[in-house]
Amino acid sequence: MGEVTSSMQEEIGREEMALLQQYAAATFTNVISSQNDLDPKDKVMDEMLPWCTEQGNIVVLKSATILSSSPTSRTVQNCKSLMLSKGIHPGQVFAATSSLIDLLLASGMQEEDSRKQKGETTSQFSDQQRHLRDLVYEAVMQDISDIHIQVRQNYTKIRLRQHGELHLYAEWSEKLGREIASVAFNKETDHATSHFNPMIPQDASMPLKMHGKDIRLRLASVPAHGGFDMVMRILATGEEKTKSLEDLGYTKKQIDIIKMAVKLPFGAIIVAGPTGSGKTTTLASCMEMVEPTQKLYSIEDPVEKVVEEATQVPVNTEKEDRSFASMGRAALRMDPDVIILGEMRDEDTAHVMVRASITGHLVLTTLHTNRATAIVTRLVDMGISPVLLSDSSVLRCLMCQRLIPKICQECALPLRDSPKHLAAIADWEAVLGADIINKAKARGPGCTKCRRTGVSGRTVIAEVIWVDEVGREFIQKGDTLGWEKYLKENNWVDFHGRAIELISEGVCDPFDAEKVVGPINLLTTAKSFRYT
């Protein structure tokens, strides 16, 4: 057989392009001849890669788009049949040059080899492990914070929490739900249990490596009537950078107070809030403010966000010598400047916080309370005396935060134009005034930008207190009401005031604000309640 010359290759290329252009014209599409014509995120579909490599003239992308240098051949029909058998709905067929097909197939094989070297190949996983990975990866892509798996006698419900709200994602069989929970606890966690027991509460942390992402989750399960619940909280996706306090939603004045506290040589900065309110994220932002010349130890359970400047010490609550308190005491012997206690869960940890503060260390920690002033009440409840808490070496800055949904500005409605809000407008206007109601916005019907949710994300709504000398006097007397009155006289903004600011700026829907601060009406804002 004679050698193919360059002129012959050019002729073959022209003939191929002519045939591809005929197909494109007939189907009202374009010929795909370069990777620039494709979405850079739309890689080769892993499930179809081996078959496409065998054929040589076809490739399937993750979007289910089919590219072929012989788009009218039987191979395309065979490809569609194979995709359907795998539960994949075929997408549109495009004519593509053979050189591009070769390039995409070679790129796909290189990525597959790379994943095998990193231990990411899906061939080594069971069906249940693949289901688990697919669920987690889809949740990460949708910016989900928690995956709820509710297993009952006859079914499994999967619910996803997005922007603080739970939505039903899927219903599986009871058997599949149990198998996935068992796989998650027995095979995927850092310190895997010998056997998953749905009859007792269990928790663990789970690292996963998928598509080049280092994803970290926290698992917890609890028995329920007829089955059990398992919740997977997505802690890190391997991509996020530490957000600034301004990005999180803190006001300029609040940030100035926090910066002033972080620059202090000793004392405690406490971040409070309910579960899932973003306390750890705020703590990480505060850690970024610490001077690089200072030694920083962070005691965490588990380590959620990697901070390069800190020595992050993992805690194992199942072992007494690895608890928050014991690891905190150990950190005090390591010549630290700043100590971060991931959470004050008990009296021992609270005493470590006080001891570290009065011995010349800056301490940052979190606590579960509903108000900034209630931090003191909680610490007294944990066995710390009000006299000790009123010492100028201990409490310096108290923060309490919650998360509130932000309205998608693309589809938002003026508040007065929203039918769902009309009945409540009179109550709101009586408290907030007509000017704020005129500027306020309501959640819209949803659009492509917000994935039909009407929400563009969440923002922090916070209370921040600088503990001054007068404040310490109130703390020593245990007079929380008097302290709050004094703070408000000095222009302190509480949750209610901050919510009103966000409503007036058109950032938050009043209904969402009420879920955080309670009903906004004359009865709840009055100093005294009238029963008649």
C-alpha cells in the first residue's frame, strides 16, 4: 500500500469537512472542530470512554452530548442504545472533526490514568460507594450544606439543605439507604467503626477525593422510630478560600470591633450561634487576622478548614486524653500566642478558656447560644463564676450570629407587589414605617440564576459586643437586661436592628427575617404586653 502524502491528507481532510458541513447544514448545527467550541467543564464521560475509544470516531461528553466524525453512521445509534441501557439520556449529536475526536479521547484516557494513580478510579468501589459519591458530588455542585438520609421501614428519603432550607431530593428503597449508611461509616470515615449500628447515636468525619476535589464531611446518625436518620454535613470542598468578615455579612463597625479584639495580647473572643450558623467559618476568618509572627494552635473536632498559619490539632471525643480540654491544656505547654478552641462543650473546656486568657493568651472559641449577651449566662451555667468572667483579662469580644437567606436580585419583587406578603404589610409598616416598606423586596418566583429558589445565598446577621468596664459591672451582677439596655443606649445594633437594615436595603425578605428575629409587629416590639 502506497505512502499517504501530505497533499493526500489535505484532500482527505477537505472531503471529511465537506461531509461534516453537509450534516451540520441538514441538522441546523455547527461543525465542532476545536475545544474552544466546547464548554471547558464538559469533559469526556467516564462511563462511555472505553466504548468510545474502541470505536475511535465518536465521543460522549458529561453533558451527554455526542460528537462524531461519522454522524450518520450506525455507530451513533449504537451509542444512544448503550447510553440508554446505562440510564443516561442521550443529548444532541454534533459533527466533529476526527482530529478533535482523537484529542478528546486521548485527554480522557490521560485523566483516567491520572485518577488511577491517585486512587480515584471508580472500578474499585462497590455500587453503594458509587451511589454515595454521586450523591455527595451532586450536593457539592449545588452548594448544599447538609445531606439528610432518613431510613424508615419501607423507604429512604434523601433531603438536601440549601440556603438553610430542606428540599426533598429523592426517595430510595429502605435497603439502599441502610447499605449507603453502612458504607459511609464502615468504609469511608477517618476512624471507621467496626460495624455501623443504627440503634445507637454515632458520628465520624469522612474525607473523599473525587474529580480532583478533596471533600470533607461530618457524619452523624441517630435512631428513629422505624429506622434511623443520618446527616452528612459538607465541611470543605477543596476549593473554597477563607472569606473575609465583610464577605460573610458583618458590618464595618462590627469588623472594627473584632479587629481591635484580635490585636489584643490576651483575653477571649467568643463566637456564638445555633448549629449550622457558620461559626467555624467566622472563626477561620478571625484566624486570618492573627499576626504571622504569632504562634497559633487550633483545637478542632474535626479539622474543617485548613489554615496554613496554624497548627491544627484534631480532637477525638471518644478518648478522654484527646478531648478539647486535655488537648487545650497540652497546647498551653507549647508556647502559644493564640489558642483556638473549636467549641466549648463542657465545664472543663470553659475552664481551659479562662485559664488561657488570664495567663496571657488570646483565645478564640465558639459556643451554642441564641444571643450575644446570653454567652455570659451560658458560661455561668457551665460553672464559671460571674466574678471571674468580669475580670478584664477574660471576656473581650462577644459575637453571636445566624444566617439569613439573601434575595435573588434577578427575580426579586417589590414587597408591595408580592401577593404572598400583602396580609403582613400593615403590621410591618406599623413598626418599620412606609419608607422602609417602599424600598423592601420580596422573594421572586425564581429564575435560572438562582435555580428557581428565589435565593442567591445566605448572609450573616450578627450581634457584636465589646466588653467594656461598664459591661463587666453588669456581668458581675448577672444583670443581662440592664446590660442590653446600656448597650442600646450606646447605639449597639442587635439582631432585630440588623434585620431591619437588611430589609430596608432590599437584601432580605421580611418573612426570612422573621424566622431569625421573630414576628415584626407592634405587640412583639412593645416594652410591655397588653393582654386585653
